Amino acid sequence: MGKFYMLNYDSTYGRRNEMYMINANKYQYDSIYKKVNMTRSFNRWIFSILFLTLALPILSSAAIPADLNGSFRFIVWADSRGSSSGVNSAVLSNLSNTANALDPAFTIFPGDLCDSFSTSCINDIWKPALNGNNNNGILSKTFVSRGNHDKGNLGRWQGLWDFSAIANSIGATNYFAQTIDATYSFNYGNSHFVVIDLPSGGVNTMTSAQIDWLNFDLTEAENRLGNTLKHEFIFWHGPVYTVTSNHDSEAPSTALKNVLNSHPLISAGFFGHEHVTVYAHIDNSRVSGITSDFEEFTIGRAGAPAYLVSKPVDFSDNSNAFAVVDVSGNNYTVSIYRSSGSVAYIQTFTESGITPTSLSVSISESPDPVTSGGTSHVTVHVSSGGRNVDGATVDLSVTDGSLSLARGTTNSNGDFTTTYIAPIVTIFTVHTISATASNTGYTSVSGSDQITVNPESSMFVISNDRTYLFTNPWNTMASINRWIDSPDYPFPVQ
């Protein structure tokens, strides 16, 4: 055994601090205060106490996953950099207390926390302000990403957060990170959330690796959830459609637009970077090359100095604010709250994007034909709308012969594999392999394919102008016995 490090998580400021260490080889307890040799029996007792002390809070803190069909609320805000030691603490704390009264399941803050990246600014000023400067609890359910004012050492940034733990605590599922605590995604209720790290700020700085991952992640969510997935929400710092002269030159790449067009379940994007409170419907008239419409909310006024809107939008408000999003089925309602608590804007949207709900199944065998008593590799492929379906249940049957596995689930390539064991035959025969695929959110589908089984040639006997084919090993004797009993047998039977 080696060394076990016990970590204490300070939920108030999101810090993970090493408290003490147990060296299991020497049965020693090392603390920041003392180092005491223990007897083996006492060490076992204290180790049990430590385990229960650490494990029970972790187990009890795991929230029940959100109901796929239930309603929920989340909040979005961004850009709190200001004049108070890098943070507009007064505005941010006021927004926080207003937001806390609305009881969101979680919040997302896509960038520009402080005027420049500083762990002390984030820990000592930004986190308390986000918690309302009264420890109201908002911080413990807030996801964050970087903007250009947060650009700095990635490792130091990652040391400030534990978003996997937050996802677990709020009841989110399938938390998945491309870059730990920087670019990540999760499911909540009937929706999928993607947060992307943009430390250079603009949408034009999104890397090809991030764009590829975004496409992969959205596709995985769609395949995994099927028609139970109603919304995909995207979050990063720079808007897809910039509306101020400050960032007018920033535009999405063709590769990113292609990904956005490929996923019609993207309901809305929430961004910061531009210090405005704006809503704009995004289509080809506003962003050339966008063929799958979505809604864009730029919520960049959590204390940052105001910018002027210079392009057409559907709503703008010159105030510090945050967005409240209420999700219910195919509908979601966005309300813009000012720091005073008044509502500046409210609108309900209905997601019209449709994920394929029917499955397609195909079966292939290798080899085909197969020799009597031999084996063939069987692959069942399940897809939907041209996309591989991961996690589909496959049930198989065969008219003759057997299968090494008659039930299983598809992998990320949409494939389930098994082995067909052919029956012993004396003449070629054709058998049918059937498969039924099912998955949550999809309509079940069945398919079949035929496989040929050929006899294994052993010897030929010519008698009375007839040719007899025998197979080895057991069928040869059975066939000889039948031949001997037949009228064609040319020799005396003793």
C-alpha cells in the first residue's frame, strides 16, 4: 500500500486543501500539528472513523438526478470585472442576492470574472461577491468558464474549481470534460449544457479541437438521450453575433457554423464579452451561413462598464442584469432581471428542432457462408438519422445454430458483436439471424439477415452411378449407416 491523501473541500470558497496524510505501510498519522506512532489495532479504528467521516458527507451530498420530464430553472450572467480590486463587487453581490431569491437549480457564468487573472482576486473578492457577500450559497451551484480577462495559467485556474463535484451535487448527469474545469458538458433534466473555454475572448478564437469536441459532444448527447432530449444550450464568452463596435471583427469560423447547423436542437446560446444586455434571433440574415436558427442572449453586464449596441437586435436594455431561464418540456422562458429585481424582458420559446426517433438496424456476418459446426462473427449496427446510437439494447435469435451472446448493448460506434455457432449439416442450409434494437426515447425496430452453412467435405463414394458426400467427423458415420441401410448399398450386409 502507498500513501492516502485526505482532502478537505472548503465549500465557501471552493478551495481544496490537504489536511493530513496516512502512510499505510508504517501506520503513521501525519497532521499539520503532530506526528504520532500508533498501534496497529488503534490505527485500524481511527482509519475506519476517518473513512466514515469523509465518505458519508460525499454520499449524502449526491443529489437525485433531475427529472427528464420535470421543469427547472437556471441563471446566466457574465462580465463582473470592475473597479473594486478588479471586480465590481457591489453590483455582483446585489445581482447575486436577487438571483438567489429566485432559487435556480444552478447558474452559469461564462467569463471575465476579474479585470485580470488573479487567484487572490477570484478567491478573496469574486467568490464572496458571487455569494452575495453573505454566503447565500449561489457559488456552490455555479459553473464558470474563462473569458479574455481570465487568461492566465490554466493549471492555476483549474485549481480554483471542481465543476464535476458541483454537477454531482445539483443532480446533473453525464458530466464530461474536454479540458478539466474549462471545457465541459453535462445533462440536466431534458436538456444538454455545453461550456467552452475561450481565454482569448472572441468566438473566432475557438480552436478546431474545441469545435470537433463540440460536435462530438452534442452528437453523443443526442444519441444517448434520443427524443427525451428537448434542448441543447451552449455557453462561452464571445457571442456568435457581435453587436458592438468593440468586437465587430469577431465572427464564427465556417467549421463552427457547420457544427451549429448540424444540431437543430440547439435552442439558445448565452454569452458575455460585450458589455450589453441583448437578445437577438440568429439566422442567415444576421450571421451568414447559419441555416439552423437559434436564440442568442448576450448577458455581459454583471458590473462591467457598458458598451453601446451598434447592430440590429430584438431587445436591449442598458442595465446590469442576468437571465433567468425556465425550462418546461419543449418550451423555455427567458426573463431578463435587472439588479433592482425588476423584469426588463420576458419571452417564451418553443424548440422546433427534432431528433430522429426511429432506429435503424443492420446485421452482417463474417464469414458468410460458414462451414458446418464453424463460427461466424456477427455485428449488429444500430443508427438513427445517420448517427450511431450508443447504448441501444439488442436482442437476437437464430432459426438454427446458436449465439455466444443473444443480448447486449451497442458501443459508441453503434455496434454490438456476438458469435454465431453453426449447426452440423450434411447439405448446405440457410438460416436467419434476427435482431431487435431498442433504446429510451426511440421506437424499437427489428431486422434480419440470412447466413449460409455449408457441409464440411470429407470423402466421396461412387456406387451404382451415384456420388455420395460424407462429412466429418460424426456425420460421416451417420451417413454411412444410412447408406448401408439403403437399397443402393452394393455389398452384402453381414
